[in-house]
Amino acid sequence: MKSNCLLGAWKQFILNPTKTMIHKRGSWLEIFQCKWPHFYWLDLRDNHYYHFCAKYSDEPFINQIWFEGEIKRLLWHGNGET
């Protein structure tokens, strides 16, 4: 499926607005360094963080707006897992 992390988070929020909290990692100013901020969400139903991540890690800067990927559970956001 093609999307990006912001659209993936918004889709989850629209599907379940009372049980989804969207978070952002990084700054919009990083665009000047050819990086995009990363968006992810907390699903309050299971208390886990999720994000839409790229299938390929070597996407050029402009292709990072719309890319092939999948939803995965995050393991680095303060939930005691690494």
C-alpha cells in the first residue's frame, strides 16, 4: 500500500477519534536538512504506538512524501521495549 506516516496517522484518527492520539517526532524545520518529521499514533485500545513505515529505507527526499510501506508497532517510544 502507498501512503505516508501523516496520512496513516490521520486515517487511524478518523476511524477511531476517541481512541487515537497522534504524535510527531522531529521538527518541520528539518525539511531544510532534507528530512521530514515522523508521525505516529497511540492506540488507546491496546496502549501501543504504531506508525506507517517505508518498505525501502533508501527513498529519495521527494519520494518520502508518498511511498510503499506498512503499518507497524513502534518499539521505541517509552513503552519499555526496544
